[in-house]
Amino acid sequence: MPGRIANREEGELLQILTSGTEALTGQEFLQHTTRSLATIMNARYAFICEYMPESRRVRDLAFWLDGSFQEPGEYDIDGTPCELVLAGEVKCYPRHVATLFPRYEWLSQVGAESYLAIPLRNTSGEVLGHMGVMDTRPLEHSPADLSVFQILGARVCAEMERKRYEEALLTSEATMSRVLGSAMDAIIRTDAERRITFFNPAAERIFACSAAWALGQPFDRFLSRPLRGLLEGFLRAAGECPGEQRQLWAPEGLRALRANREEFPVEITIASSRDGEEVHYTLVLRDVNERVQDQAELGRLADQNRLLRQAVHEQYGLEEMVGDSAPMRALYRTVETVARADTTVLINGETGTGKELVAHAIHRLGPRADRLLIKMNCAALPPELIESELFGHEKGAFTGATSQRKGRFELADEGSIFLDEVGELSLTAQAKLLRALQEQEFERVGGSQTIRVNVRVIAATNRDLAEMVRAKTFRADLYYRLNVFPVVVPPLRERGADITTIARHMLRTVARKLGREVADFDAASLQRLRSYDWPGNVRELQNVVERAVILASGAHASVPELGQREDTGECAASVDRRPLEEVEAEHIAGVLALANWVIEGRRGAAAILGLEPSTLRYRMRRLGIQRPKRDEQA
């Protein structure tokens, strides 16, 4: 049976096929071809589709229907007439195509009766898609029809491959542009006359000028005389062997010039390449000063990491909170409640009760458990360093500030900060801390940039802050800001039922650490532990247990007499019952008088007391110690 184009003359057919396609590419060419195919085959539907083998789907590249192009779509090939075509066969269904493929309901919906399509193969035999026609009338094909399909198919396949290569090239160029743009080293490309044709963002930063300004400039303006001589020598050698790619690396001893003529040391790599007849040179430069600064920064970060690891992994005597007495059960309930609230907490308790352990428990049970808990002991630093430790400092902010440093608040961002012995802060430091608590912002010492953080504050003290507020040694506004949720840690003397449990837990921990096989205390020692008043609380108990384990000669540790709950006899009468600060002040004043009030030096009071001079001055201010006037000395 003759095909649909058998009655057309060859000249007319070629005119239809080639008219206007010489200058067309891409989507315009595909649409023109689809429309021409529908015209010469006298069919209602004509299509060109791309095959996606990984998903067994096809995507319309051009779809012609009754005089207009349709919106492209995608569909699965399973159960469709094109399934065998995409397997590599030419298929024609002259009648009843909708009946032959009942699973593909769209054929019935559009009234399709006939179908003819060919696979689109590239030169390597890969099926890129298919091209075909459909009609609502029967369709018979002839060799002439297939010849037309093959002619059009070859041109369509070539266009599809060109489009693929073009897209791959654009993707590659975009990737290369991102790589070059994100490089930390300056990457510069020049032509044969050494004029800049490419200037990446790192080059803009290193040479302190924009790419728009640098492009077209002679690269020599950025070179010192020795570096220019090196480049010229390389170019002469490259010119002697024009077909050969050459490279040169100069790791040290050379200097480049920024746009403002400032010199700086560089490492440089130079390479030559050809693009047809054109010669190009690619230069990669690294600012050696930046490398030195980066190494210093890495060292600083390593120090910070050690600090953070110490904060995370540091042991606190007890590895966990131990005790089942009524006061401890109440404390556990309080800790669990406040931990979930993510609010500021003030932990009160005597020295050695385990306030730091409570702070860690609050952090671990709270919503910031996966973040850091940063610790700072406010009593361990002189006032002049407190602000720098809390908020950091900029390079040159004070003598010894050789680099920028982040403070504890900045390190604790999104986590928690534990301010131990907060009652020891000076009034100046209290004012700085108050702003950080209220606004969650601060400036580093010597800096002007405001740093915002989100930090949970957990503070602890063994002093009566309310009494300090009345004595005007602690700011009332800071006290109320800290005292949002007070937690009181009971002293060991109120936890008699826990003493044996805690002591045995410590014994196992210390014995494991020291490699000793000590199983328990002897009976007399257990009684002594329960009878003692423990003025030093858990810290004192730990020291007693550790000494007992060290001195143990068998499986049972022995604890010597520790004293009684009630002070009796001459020993009790001889104990100085004055407050510790008064005794400390008297001792320091006596040493100062002995040293003729000289603080520093080999014979100064600081050396006698075993303190740093700055620490001694801090304690003198805190305790109100002043040198007597001449008439008082007389």
C-alpha cells in the first residue's frame, strides 16, 4: 500500500524538509522539524521525545497537535507503543493502536487509531529518544515514509547530541567557575602580553582591588622587580618551546605588590598553556603572611579546643550525683525541674558540697545538652583579666594581647556558661556581666563590634549574696538577674544517710584510678565517717578517702580519728573561731609588714606568700588591706 507521502514530488519534499532549518538550532529546530513531519505525513500528532533510561521515562522535546505546539510533559514507557521503539525497533501500528495498548488510556482519550515511530540513535548506537506521528485515521507506511523519518531522525539526533555537549560544557564551566571563585589562593590568567584576563575573588582580596579594575591591566604592576625577572625568565623559556606546556613553582623569597603598592611575601606557581594559536599564562599566588596568620589562628583554635575538651571531659570528683537521703531526693527533683526550664540558675551551697556537679547535671538534663558547658572560676583571676576572660579581647587591646581571643561567653554560644564563685566578681565586672545577661550581647575588650549570643547562665556561690547586696559589695540588679531560680545544695552533715554510700563510691573510683585492690572500709572506719561533722563537705570526704586508699595494706581501708561533732577540750578551745577573711587579712598584712610593704621581687611579700603580684594586689583590695600611714607606723 502506498504511504502518505508517495504522491509528493522529491523536490517538494526536500523543500519542506530543509526550508529555513540551516540557521536553526536547539528548541527552534526541534519544533520546526516536528511541524514539518506532521505536514508531510498529513498526521494530527507529531512528536520528538528524549529517553531517560534510569527512570524508564520519556520527556517531550516538541509535540505538535492540530496546528499548534503543546506543553511538554513526561510519562512512563511501560505499556505504551513507544516501549519497543526505545528498545531500538521501528514500529508501525496502522490500526487499532488504542486497543493494542489498553493500559495507556491517553490513546483512547485522544481517539488515536494509528502510530509510526523510529528510535533516535547516536553514532555509538545509544538510543537518545524517539520521533514519530499518530493520527485518528488508519496509517500505512512505505519505504519513502521511512526514508523521510531517517533523514529527519539523523538531523534531530545530531542536534540532541549537540545540546547534550553544550549542557555538559555549561555545567563544567559553572563548576570550574565555582572552584576558581572559592579558591583561597589568588588565581590570575594573562594573555601573551601579560595583560590580566581572569582575576578570581581571592585575588581581589589579596591584591586589595576589584576584578573589574584589574582586568586588562598589565600584570607587571603587581610584581616586585625580582618577581618580574623570574616571570620574564619563565616566559623566555616557554617561548623557546611554544608547543610545550611548562610550569614553575617558587615557594619563598619573592614579594608581590598590592594595588596600593604595599609589598607582601608570596609563594607563586606559573604555568603556560595554548588555546589554538593563543598563548596564556596562569599564575597562582599565596600570601605568606596569611599562611603565618592562619598557623597562629590554628594554634589559637587548638588551645580553645583543649579548653573545650577539658570543659567536657574534666572529672569533678564524683562521676555522678550520689545519695538517696531526703535532702538529695529533693535536690534531684529541683534539678530535673529547672533543667528543662532553660532559665538562669543560682546554685547556693557551702564550699565542697558539689555545686559544680549540680551545674553539670542541670546542663546535661536541659535542652542544651548537645552543646558546650563552659566553666569559669571567678575567684581564680584578678579583676583586670576577668573581663577579657568573659568577653574576649582584640589584638593590641592591652599589653600581651598579641592576637584576637574569644571569651567564655562567645565560646558558650547556644550552650551554657558556669560562673563559679560569682560573688568574687568586682563591681566593674558585675556591671559588664549584667549587660551580657540582660541583652545577650557584649563587645570584646578593645573592640567596637557588638557580639550577640544565646547563652544559658548557671552561677554558683558559697557566699550570702543577699547580705553582700545589703553591704553594697554586690549589685542588687545583678543579684536579682542571677537569682531567677535558686538551688540550694545541702551540706554533708545534713546527709548522714548518704555518707557511707558516697564514701564507698569514692573508694571504688580512687582504687581503680590508683590500681589498688581495696574492696571496702573496715567497720571502725565506717563508724568514724558517719560520726564526723564534715566541715569541708564532699571535698573533704574525698581527700580522706583517697588518703585511706593510698595507705591501705589489704582489702580494707582504714580511716583514722577525724574528731567529734561537738568541739570539746583544749583542742577546741585553741581553735581560732574568727572568720576566714579576717584571719587571711591579718596574715597578709603581717607578711607585708615583714617585707616592708614591698610586693614584687625576690624578697617581696608576693614571693613569701607564693602568689603572683597581681593576685596579691587583688586580695589586698578585696580584703581592704592598706599600707599604714607614717604616723601610725611610728
